Amino acid sequence: MTALAPEHAPILEAVERFCARLSPAEMARRDTEHVPPYDYLPLLGEMGLIRAPFPEAVGGLGLPWSLFCRIQESIGYHAQPIASILNRVVSFGGMPLLQFGTAAQKDRLLPPLLDGTALVALALSEPGAGSDARAVTTRATRVAEGWRVNGRKTWISDAGQADHLLTLCRIAGDRVGDGLVALLVPRAAPGVSMTIIPKVGNNCMPSWDIGFDDVVVPDTDRLGEVGSGFRTITGTLRFSRASLSATIVGSARAALDLAIAHAIERKQFGQSLTGFQVLRHRLVDMKMAVEKARLMVRELARVVDADEPSDELAAMTKIAATEMFQYVTDHGMQILASAGYATDSPMQRYWRDARLYSFGEGANEIQREIIARHMGLTGKPA
């Protein structure tokens, strides 16, 4: 695991000062009232946090992912919704543009995204294509104007606020490559309709059902090569795996600290809860789970910085972090009991939010299949 350079310490200190100004009461209000943190994006842009991991050649700061993941962990501890939107802006919009965009697309779309004044939503999942992303049925038909898109996407985060929807489509009548194409569909294009989806948790991350009815997209808004849409969408997952997992580690640390504070303060049978070995050991196990996931995130960030193969480690890290978050919050709820079950407790929010991530952003069953292939267990090449 690579140690951070001394010059990076002031950056983390500045992030901690920013986080100290984030009111827990305000985060609770936003959860209760379902208020997304889009208003923080210009500030994140002004602070340089969005542009942090991008190369200087495109207007970034050229900072390593090892540092960016620590930034994400710090914000995740104090304000998970803000860390989450930072992850999505960087990983779902910026990195695909950086890796697969043309020079003209980068010049046009990256500056406002890095400034926090633009947003790209990843439109991948469909009613019949979640974990099996290659099974998408949304169609892109070649026309004189470029592409005509018809179909439906669902559970698309940020779609209602996004400037573009990075949409994976099946090419009508085309068998080139994987038969898929990725299009940057303007949200305001005629024929795009949206309905918000009520859900259990992550109330500050609105999810949308999207219909595409003869939506015309110019070929200049195609991202990546024709027939290579799947690679365009999945080719930057190492970034989102690292960033998401770092955010989750931060939030899990906050949940653990809440459980520890409650166990010390709460008295039962004449002593604090920490006087009972079973609860002391449970808290120890929660702490170890957090630290193991934290070490995996930092190793993944190092591998990403070194441009080493990372698919297997990214899958392992995503599993470790998301299942750790569920473990910590589930036991946190048990330790706090009715105090955690009350709607004014942050623990119930951590608990609700944690449940998404073992199947969101790539189901953990699929992550295990990726690891199995690398182990040579499926009879298929890794």
C-alpha cells in the first residue's frame, strides 16, 4: 500500500475542514425531505474535488486515486449523499468521457462537468436487463440524423437533473462487435419521458424510470466505437468500484462510531453495554470488518494509480465494502435497538442506505463470477 506524498496532507486537511461544516441535522433533513445534494456540485467544483483525479491535460489536477479515495472516505464519513454524487459525477460521467470521448466531446463536455455545472447520468439498467447488461433491448437505429432511440431504462440515478444520459443501446439490425452502442442522449431531447421511483433508502439519490420514444441523437453524441458499447460502459468500472467502496468505508466508520458511543453511554443491569463481553466482541468484529475493507480500497487505489490489471481486485473490494456496510449497520441497529429504529437516528439511515449496494452498481453475485473466472473456476477465460 503506497503512502501518500507529504504535499497531499494539506488537501486532506482542507477536506476535513469542509466536512466539519456539514451539519448532521442538514443531512438528516435532506434524507427526510428527499433533497439531493446537487446544490453542492458547484462548490465541489470550486474546491477542485471533481477535477482532482483527472489529468491536467483536460483541466484536472492530476492527483492520484490513492488520494481521491481518501477524500471520498472523509466525505462519506460526514455526508454520504455528497460523497455519493461526487463518485457518480467522476465515475459515471467524467471517466467514460476521458477514456472514450473524442477530442471535441472532451472540449465540450468535460469543462462544465469538472466545474460542477453539468451532470451525466448512466442509463444502463432495464426492466429485463440489470445484472445481465448485455441483454439490453433499448434500440438505436441508424438514421440520416444519426441515431433514433426507442426503449426503456429504469433505476437511473440523477436522470432528472442530468444534462446527458449515457445510454447503452442495442444496434438495430447490426451484429458488429457486441452489437451495442453508447449514446450521450440529451435529457431535454424530444421523446424522453421520466417518472421518479419511490424507494426504501438513499433518499438523496433520486432514481428514475425513463422512456425513449423516437429520440434522435446525432452521431457526434456517440461515445466510443460502434459495436463496442459494452466496453465503453464497463471500461471505467475500476474507478467507480474504488470510489464507491471508499465512500462506503467512510459511512461504515461513522455507523461504527455511533454504535460505540451508544454502547459506552447506554446503561443496562448496572453497567454500560461495553461491560458485556458479547457486545465488546461484536464491536471489535465490526471494527475489523471496516479496517479490512479499508485496506482493500487503498490497495485497489494503488493498483489503479499504477495502471495494473484491476478487474479481480475491484470486484473483491466492491464485495468486501458493501457486505461489510450491511454487517456493520445491521449489528449497529441491534446494539442501538429502539434508539436506532427511531427515524431521528442516523443509524436507521445508514442501515437503509447500506442495503442497496450489494446489488446496486453491479450485483455482488456478478462480482463473484468475475473473481471465479480469474480463478479459472468457470471453464471460461478471465
